[in-house]
Amino acid sequence: MSKIVYFDNNATTRVAPEVREAMLPYFGEKYGNPSSMHAFGGEIAKDLNRAREEVARFLNAEPDEVIFTSCATESDNAAIRGTADYFGKDLKVVTTAVEHPAVLQPCRRLKALGHEVVELPVDSVGQIDLTQLEAELSKPPTLVSIMWANNETGVLFPIEKVAEICKRHGAILHTDAVQVAGKIPVDVKKVPVDMLSMSGHKFHAPKGVGIFYVRRGTKLKPFMLGGHQERTRRAGTENVPYIVGLAKACELARLGMADEAKKLTVLRDRLEQGILATCPNVRVNGDRAHRLPNTLNVSFEYIEGEAIAYHLSDLGICISTGSACASGSLDPSHVIRAMGVPFTAVHGSVRFSLSRYNTMEEVDYVLEKLPPVIRNLRDLSPFGPDKDVSTFK
Ligand code: PLP
């Protein structure tokens, strides 16, 4: 396939050339183990420390609060299962209905093991009710795990207010910050979360490396047991090349984020306006006033998101559907359903997610190719505003 327009950056991003460059020596001459006694390994330990300092700068954290993991799924599991391990059955867990499975599944496992677990609902724009959150915090110890931004809709939760409420009630707060990484500033001194997860490949580092931020003094049992790496908080030899790449991605994000967010907002808004102007029976899903700059989730009513993605893929355009594809099912997305999106629109939801490497030409290409795809699918669909929808479920 020749032309690729990649608008699926919430799924994964391309590795930045600067990141690749920074990693290369660690696949060659810099192969030492940072835990070794000899000076050759000691040099690598120094590089690892420098990487940790850079990641800490990115989060405005202390270097010893940064633990390197294999991915955000590991970080999410380490936060939730590690807290439950510390407190045992006494721990109550409060999360939301729209979390990523990397949070929802460990929470549901805890529920199956007898913990009290509450999944807060969201309203029609995907926002939680803070009074409802507060009402769940009367019985310590409570772990609150609430994402910073939603991967499907880009909706930003009011994490600063969530943190303030958690502090007031002595609840422990973990946030899945995977989708905000490199898109909006994250400052753990300003937003006092206790734990935070990120994944390198969502912001131009490679797949297979993650961040687990743990505030000093947080009560937690380690999830991975073994050697003394990461101050015995995450056993396993550190993935030095990828960690160095991750640190480079953090530096690039820290330096370029403000300009990038402006550019992404312009591209995303042009895409949104173009779609709304050319395609009838379309709705934007999620809180447009509180949204990541790069994400657009829209439902094309009466047709299937999978069919749209499939036809666009033939044209070299990469997007995601709202379906739970990761689970291999064609069930509508739990996020879209939790928002109470009307049944005529639930199946037709698709996500466009942009990155620093996208251009206005690419947006215009999508705006040229998309409307005929939608028209054709609507012509073929047995359902529509003027058609019988009684069997559309
Ligand atoms: N959390 C969110 C919000 C995500 O979007 C993702 C990935 O899509 C994850 C967690 C899991 O990330 P990884 O697959 O890199 O572990």
C-alpha cells in the first residue's frame, strides 16, 4: 500500500527518529546490566538514572518515585493489585464504567475475590458526577482508580478536583494517564495523585516500556517479585534501551507539547467541522469542552463503524472503531454504551486520533474520501432515518 494516513495514534504512535537514535547504542556497545558490580555495568546504571531523572522532570516528580515497567497494563495492575495486596479484604475500590480493560479487569477480579468495588456511571457526554464519587469515600481504606483521559472519546476527567476530593477523604488515588502523555501537561505536584500509569508507545517511544509513578509513602506491595531492581518495587532486569527511548520521548514531549497541542487542535477541529458539514446524521461523542486536543469520536448513524474503518483502510486511512476489538468481539464499546448513545448511533462510532506527524493535507484527504464511503454504506444499509429501524439493535 502506498499512501498511509495514520489517524490511530491513541492505539499506538510511530517511534520518533530522535528516540530511535537515542536507543541505538544500547543495542550495540552499551549492553551492560545496570545491576552489575563492574564499571561497565555502572555506566549503564548512570544512564538509567539519567533516564529516570528525565521522566521525573516530565511528571514534575522525584526520580525515586518513577518505576519502569513493561507497559501501562502492568502499571495499572501493579497499582490496583498491589494496593489490594497491602490492605487485604478491607480495601474498597472505586473506579468508572469507562476505564480501559487494564483497569476494569483487575478491579473486577478484586470484586470476584470479595472486595467492594464500585464502577461510577458517566453521563451523556462521558463525565462522572463528583458528588457521587464523594459519596463512595466514607469507608477507608479506599482506592480510587480514575483515568485522566478516555482513550476512545478523549474526554478529560476533572482529575484535579478528583485528587482534591480523594485527599479530603484520605482515599488513595491512582490515575491511568496513558492518553494524556505528551498531549497535556502532567504535574504530580499540582495534581497530587498517589499513583499514575503511562505507556511509552502512546507518545512516540517503542512498545514494551511503561511508567509507574508512585508517590513517596504510598502503601503498596510489589506486583513483580524477584530481584532488587527498581528498589525492589518491580523485579526484573530493566529494559535499558527502551527506557532510554522513553526518556527521550518524555523530553521531546516536554519541550514540544504546547505547540503540538495547538497544531493538533486546529487539525482535529478542521476534521470535525468538515465531517459535520459533509455527512448528515452524525454525532460527536464525548464532552467537546473537555477533550484531548488530538481525539475525535463520531457516530455515523445507521451504519457500522467496522464497515467504515474497513473501507477507509482500503484507501490507506487508519482509524479505530468504538467496538471492543481488543476482545475480539463486535459488541459495541462499553464506553459508548455507558454514555447512553442512542442505539442508532452506537454501532457507527469511530475514532480519529492524530499525532505530531499528521498534516492538514492528510485531514483534507480524509475529508475527500470519507463522505462517499458514508453515502455508499448508507445506500446499502437497510436502516436509516426514512427506513424501518425496528430491528436495529
Ligand atoms: N490505558 C489506556 C487508557 C489505554 O488507552 C491503553 C492502551 O490503549 C492502556 C491503558 C494499555 O496500554 P498498554 O497496552 O500499552 O499496556
